[in-house]
Amino acid sequence: MKWKGTRPVKCDLCRRTLEGFFVDGKIASGPWGILCVPCHTMYGVGLGTGKGQKYRLSDLEKAAG
């Protein structure tokens, strides 16, 4: 599965430039966002249906979830 939106550039939480992968995921406090892997590890609720999906920035293909 491929990411259909605009190529994300920055993490919605820490605002750092994304590198390698990004997660379209749910945050433990409630909202969803585009997260870098470290922020998803700290604040995300996991990967899978209803939790989040991980994508490669190089080709926007789904890598997990």
C-alpha cells in the first residue's frame, strides 16, 4: 500500500525533519499525526488497524502496520 497524501516533511510533535520512515499514527493522548519514529516510540499506541501505519520516505510504500 502506498501513501496517497503529500510527502510529509516534519514530525507533528517535535517538528524535526523526517528521516527514513514516518508513522501516520494515533498518539496516546488522543489525536492522530505524522510522527518521526522516535516520537511514535514514545507517544504512539503501536502499529496496525486503528493504531498507525509506518511508511518509507524514499518511495512512500507502507513498511509496517
